Amino acid sequence: MPYLCDNKPHAIIKRMVKCISKSGRNVTCDNWFTSIPLAVDLLENDKLTMVGKIQKNKREIPPFMTVAKDRPLESSIFAFRKNMTLVSYKPKKDNVVLVLSSLHDDDSLDSDSEKCKPEIITFYSETKSGVEKVDEMKCTYSVTRITRRWSLIIISSLLNIAGMNGYIIYKSNSDSTIPRKDCLKVLVKELFHD
């Protein structure tokens, strides 16, 4: 049936990049979507590189890359595979950040960074803005409440996105510098007004 589609992370990314396939561009993903099989697929079949934070529980990740204990702060461990680099960076005491890249192929550090960050981490931080910004904006003024009812979770998520999109549309169509909180108040009053 044409309306049925696979909603696994790999399939979602493949649908999203269909319009830029074979263009030689880079795709930046968050840890929900990033995986080694996806990076290989994008590189081989779509001629696209990928940079993304990757979850520590992926079976392809060597166990020593996920351990933060007994490692100095701001240290990096690199692992290389054909056309792929994985970096494990320790920014805080008990935290390790893993980033996978099919764009980078060396262990170079960012010379402008005072914390000796790998270039892969710096590149990811500079290009991740879309997804991270949406999550940040949704959490700032959220209507979400703790519940076991899945329908309320979906409705509150839709309301959060609608409020954020309404503010973006308002800002792009006016010269006003109204804060988002005030804009949401006006939006709610207008929705209840007959």
C-alpha cells in the first residue's frame, strides 16, 4: 500500500536525502538517526557524507570508546575504518561524547579551540543547529505533562511545534521584536476569541 512506509531511523533519513542524492553534500544527524550502516549506505549509494553523534549502545562501537573512567578531561580516542572515523571525546568528568564521521579521515584537533576538541566535534557542533534548536525551542515553553496516555503526548508535542512554528511565521512576516512568550500569549487569546 502506498501510504504505508518504514519509519525506522535509517529509512527516514533515506527518504529525506532523496532530493540531494549524489550531490556530494554532508548530512548531519543526531544520535537517534546516526549509525554505521547508515553512514556506509549514504556514502556508497547516495555519494553523501555523514557526521553525527552516535549512541553508546550500538554494537559496532568498541567498548573502550564508551568508558569515561580513568581518562583525562578533554581527551580524545579515535577509531578508523574504511572511509569512516569515530571519535570519543571526554568533555566532563563522567561523560563521553561519540561522533561518527564519513567526511573526516584523520585525528586532527581544532587549533582554535582551547579545549583540544577534535575537528569532527567542532564540525558537528557548527552544523547540528537545526535539530538542536528545535528541541531547545520546544522545551523552553512546553505544554507537555507527564502522562501515560499516548494521545496526550502526541497532542502536546503537536501544540509545542505549532506554537514554535507560529512564532517563526510571525517573526518572518513582521518587523516586531516581540518575545516568544508574549507571542504565545497573544496566539492563545486569539484561538479562544470568537
